[in-house]
Amino acid sequence: MIAPAPWPYRAAVPYLYAIALGSNRRHGRHGAPAAVIRAAAAALAEEDLRLVRLSPILATPALGPAGRAFANAAALIESRLDPPALLARLKAVERAFGRRRGRRWGPRVIDLDIILWSGGRWHDRRLAVPHAAFRARDFVLAPLARIVPDWRDPATGSTVRQLRARLINAKPVDPHRRRF
């Protein structure tokens, strides 16, 4: 009988993950949303996670009832954790920043999502990678294209650059999007 892998599972070779970061609320200690993004990215670079690259932070309009604009970025991280274990770590960082589960599309101090990982696809009852909606969200694709433009979506075979070009060509570009 083979013994089960210890939880959280740690692979022999590190995985690469593309993580989306978003914030539209001030944090008491870190300040404005852009500073929250930088602090959250720094929090990802601890223990068994290594921050490889962080995109520029972009200001994007809110979707739905979130109200105020968001600061968005993407991070490339390296870890031996499998997707569920990494998701648990991301949720712990969100809680440490004061994020509470609440209204969908509502304001949030920090939002961390696994978008892609070097293992291809993952699906269980709590997590789907690639992220189900990333192909339709320029606030995810724009920063992602800055750090991993040639990463291929395992579901479509398209690169991040190609996905973004299709999205931009399908709708007008928001003239209010700016860098912090």
C-alpha cells in the first residue's frame, strides 16, 4: 500500500502560478489599495512561496456593486504546494489583511485568485484552474500580459497575449484605466 502524500502536498519540483491581486478598500496599516497590493505581494513571498515577478499595478473600474475603482496586479509565484494547498495559503493571507466573506462583487481590502498554474488544469469542488472567468476580464489579463504574455491557457491553447488582444478587439478600451 502506498502512503498518501502529506497535506499540504509538496511536489519535488516547484510549480509556477499566476495569481491575480485586487483591492478597492484602504487598509488601516497598509493604506491605499495600491499599497495593499504591494503588501499582499510581499506577504506571498514567505515560507514555501517565492515571488518571481509582480506586474505594474493598474487602476480599473469596479464591476458590479463594488462601487469604487480597483487596484489590480498579477504575480508570478513559485511553490511546491498543489493548487488546493496554495488556495488555503491565499485565503489565509486575505484573512490576515482583514478580508471577510461577504457580498459577491462587493468592495474588498484584498482579493487573491489562482489564475493559471504550470500543472495545466485542476478541478475539484472548491477550485478550478484556470480561473473560470479570467479570459473575459481585462483587469486580470492586462497585468498578466505584462509578466507572462506567452503563457498558454490549457483550455484554449491561446497565449495570455492572444486572449487579451481578442478581448480588447471585442470591446472598446476603457480610457480611465491608468497606472498607479
